[in-house]
Amino acid sequence: MADCRSAYGGSNPSPPFKYKFKSLNCVVLQGKGKVHEPIKGRLRIYIPSDVHKDSAFPFKPKEDVTIRIEGKRLIIEKIGD
């Protein structure tokens, strides 16, 4: 069975996180994360394991990313995409 990324053209869907592609139903998992207090100047954001184990999750451990703020959103993207 194809995963949601290939059916959506390689991008992650935005809210409401449900899309139907012909006979393929894709649901991108979402979960409740948490922002932790800074330790030595570094802020950590918890991403639930159900989300990062989803086939549509775009990042690998220790991968470099670009982080920016757009309005009230935090945007995290792979470098070079």
C-alpha cells in the first residue's frame, strides 16, 4: 500500500490532517507535544512517538533542519528542501 507522502506528492498535509486519494485514505497522526524549560540555553520540544513513527514524518534523528517563526506558527523544514 502506498504511503501518504507518495499520494500527496511528497509534502505533509496541513490541517485537518485527513485526505482521501482515490481509494487511498491517509491520516497523518497528530499528538500533544510539550515545550520543555531551556537547559543551558537550549529549548526542547517533545514530539509523541506515534507522530515521529508515522510513515509521513519527514525527519531522521540528528538531521539538520531550518527553524523559523511565521506569525504564531513554528515552521521546521529539512535543509535543502
